[in-house]
Amino acid sequence: MSLGRHIQVIRTTSPRSFLISVRVTRETLPVQIVPSLVPLYSQKDPPAWEAGWCPFLRREADGLFACTIYPFRPRICREFRCMTMRILDRSGREAGRVKGRASLVSGDPRLVQLWNDAVAPLAGLPEKEFASRCRGILASHGFDVEIFDE
């Protein structure tokens, strides 16, 4: 939902075709609205669409969400893994990823231990304080942190 700040329509090339730019990956690519989803895409007002969302995401009548360009979606969408934080080791490789504040997925036993001992107990803190303290703890042990939607 929050990819709206990263995915921008550069140009409309037809009523259902667009050239988009993806800031994060520096991609520029053509996309098309799936024909069966044109009516859904055409709904430009909430509750179908909200400010800040990807320009191609829509809420369906049943409350579920639909990517109206799914077969043509950019790489960032294809590779997306639902997470709130990514933790990188000293070499820049992903050492772990976090859902919410407490759910760490990692194969690095040192990171898992550090998380369980020092970070997970902070999960009840206000969001900004949690992010700041988490970043500091992990950095002091050689990890870099990417926090999404901070």
C-alpha cells in the first residue's frame, strides 16, 4: 500500500497503458491495466483508493485489495516480502527481516540471540523510540537496519 511514494506514473500511453518510474530501483517500465480490472482501476475515489497508495492498487467491494497491473508489476513488487524492518550484516547482506515488532526471521544465530535478549523486550515502546533503540542496539553489534514506513 505504501509504494505510492516510490511508484510514479510518468506518462499515460493509452487509456489502460502507462509508463512508470520506480524510484527505489530506478526502473522505468511500461505497465497495463488488466482488462478485467479496468472498471476497478477507474474508481479514483476512496474507499477504492487512498492517498499514498500505489497508483494501481484498489480496494474491491469485498474489502480485499487488487493490483490492477499484477502481470506487469515492477520488480520491487515481485520481490516484496511483507516486513517492517530488514537487518543487514556488515557486508550488506540480509541477515534478518521483521514483521511487526517482534517476529524476527533469521538464520543468523548471533542476531537471533541479540534480538531475543535486547530488542524483543522493547516491543511495547512507542514506535519512534522502539525504532531508535532497536537501530542503536543492532548497530552496536555490527548490523545495519532498514526500517520501512518510519
